[in-house]
Amino acid sequence: MNDDELDRLIALRGDGLTLRDLVDAGLDDLPRPGSGGTLVRWRRLAAVAAHDLSLVKLFEGHTDALAIQAELGAAPPAAGSRWGTWCAEPPQARLRFEADGTRYRLHGTKAWCSGAAQLTHALVSGWDDDGQPCLAAVALDAPGVTITDSGWAAVGMRGTASVDVRFDGVPARPVGAPGDYTARPGFWQGGAGIAACWWGGARAIADTARTAILARSEPHALAHLGAIDVAVASSAAVLRTCAAWIDAHPNASARAWALRTRLAVEAAAETTLRHAGRALGAGPLCRDARFARAMADLPVFLRQSHAERDLASLAEPDMDAAWTL
């Protein structure tokens, strides 16, 4: 782990920093969730997010794909390969996995394929002919793969280009047995890590707001900064607690802690967005390209949350309430 290298690359490449740069520098070599270094992993995700939320969306998907393959006993990916984890399952875009000896043939369209044009491979979810959920690794230069330019009209998170990808009989390698992807402990451990990306984006907005507010010391703006401080600091504490719980219970389901942490960070990020906008006004939104992009990107990224559906899930009777001090 070398965060100095990340800082060097950011200074060198600025807004031109890409996933390829991060992979080539070895910055994707992160501790696996639940390995004792979960917080170290999340700090790297947050650092990339603070620089560029679209980039961290691709970086998180790539590092998640590496962890999933290791957890499910797959062969190590080729050096320099860049992976996506495309496992969203909208009802109108589900892949069919046709058995072909020891491999699959993929048929259909996959939606929300972040970074499709920048990646070499992807892990994709789908369903076999027995109706079982499956996971497969596919090379994106294989015959039958069509990366479209449709399915992504967002202004926020524009850089992810999360387009539709079509698969027409594409050969793919099974990763784990049917059902293994969601059954493994790493499913919710990795899901909690998304919150570290949201937090990194919120922290970057908070940093910009803090610099501007302290430069003029206006009482109402200072009150906004106080609200931002409470949100960012308290959600960081939740992330640290969640990471410690995961490392202490690496084989347990982290579903409750993942939902709790994601919802806490989502609320903190929304608080940060609101107070930063009200404190700083239109000027930075119109004249500071990095700040404006972060303010547009973060609300879109946060909608990876399932909002009230996740709140309801957290209230289910089998969820342990972490109400101790």
C-alpha cells in the first residue's frame, strides 16, 4: 500500500487520471474485505473518491472484481487487466447463461455497465437454464460483445459511461457455483465499501466548503460548516466501527452493518451537499469546475442506495440493533 504514489499520480495527471493509471501503478492491490485491513481498503477508496467520483466508481468495481474472484477460488486475473463488476439485475436487462461444457455462453443485454469502454474484462451476473443465479468472467474483446452508447444520459457521474452492453453467444468462464456470489460473506462486506466512496466524495466537498467559509468567517456560513463537520465526522466513525466489526467477524453476514453504514453515510453526504450549497452560493457551482462536478456527481452516485427500501430492511426482526455504547 502506497498512498504517496496515489498523491503523486493525482499531482501528475490531475483530471486526466484513469483506471489504467491506478492499475499500472499497483494501487489496486488492496487488502480483501474481512482480512484485517478493511479500513485500509476503504481509506484508499475514499482517497480516490475525493479526487474523482466517476473514477472511484470504476476503481471500486475493479477492486471488487479482484476480491470476488479470490474469494470464490478463481485463477488470478492477468496483470494489467481492468475489471468491472456488472451485477445489477433490472428486470428488462437480465442475461441468460447457456451451459457450454465447462463454460457458459452469454445471451442478452446487461444494463449499468460502468466503464465498459475502458475495461478489458467484467464479472457479470445472470441466470442459467435452471433459473439459478450465476456469475461469470468475460473478456470484453470476445466476439459477440457489443458496447453500446445507450442507457446513460446522466450529467452527474458522466465519466462512468454506464451504458448497456449486448452479449450474443459470448463465451464466459463460471466464477463459483450458482448462488455463490451473493451467499459469500464478501457480498455484504463489499457492499459496505461503497459507503467509503460516498464518504470520500462528501469529504472533498466539505474540504472545499471549509476553505471558502474560513476565508471570510461569516456567522451563518460558519454554522453551515459546523453542520458539515458533524455529518462528516460522525459518518467516519460509523465507517470505522463497521470495518472493525467486519474484520472481527470475517465469516459472518455483514448485511445489517452494511445497510446501517450505507444509510448513515448517505444521510451525511446529503447533509454535506445541502449545507455546502447554501453556504457557498452559486459562485463555486458556476466557476469551480472540480467542485461543480463533485456536487453533480455525488447525488447520482448516492442513488446506488435503495433509500427507504434499505431503511425498511434494516428494521426487519432478524437484524441486530447495534445500540450499545
